[in-house]
Amino acid sequence: MRAMNEALLVSSVHQHELAEKAQKAEAALRNSEIRYRRLFQTSQDGILILDVHTRKIIDANAHISGLLERELSEIIGKELH
């Protein structure tokens, strides 16, 4: 019985450690996404992100919008030929 209790305690501690690691990883991912989005939106380079399978523009930044003299809503979803 004692061995079983110890095993349960160890399992509980491992689950807690895994949950903490997952929370830290999620926070790091959120921070990374925020930094990426800021860089993408404020870049002085025109950036298009394409879906390689459909060849459609799935995202674009404001600078490319200005270069193309088109609203982002006109650019996103267009297929490149």
C-alpha cells in the first residue's frame, strides 16, 4: 500500500511539473507571436505570406499595401499566377 501511495505522489508531482512546463511554453509562444506580429506589421519591407498549395495570399503587411496601392482586403485571398 505504501508503494502505491508513493507512486501516486510521484505521478502527481510529475503531472504538476508537466502542467507548469506547458504553461511556460504557451506563454513563450504567445510572446513570440506578439513579437512576430509587431515586426511583420511595422516592417518597412513589403511582405506577403502565401499558401504554397493554393498560391493564395494569406497575409500581407501595411507596407506592401502601400507599395501596391491596394487595401489589405483587396490583397489577401488573391491567387498569384
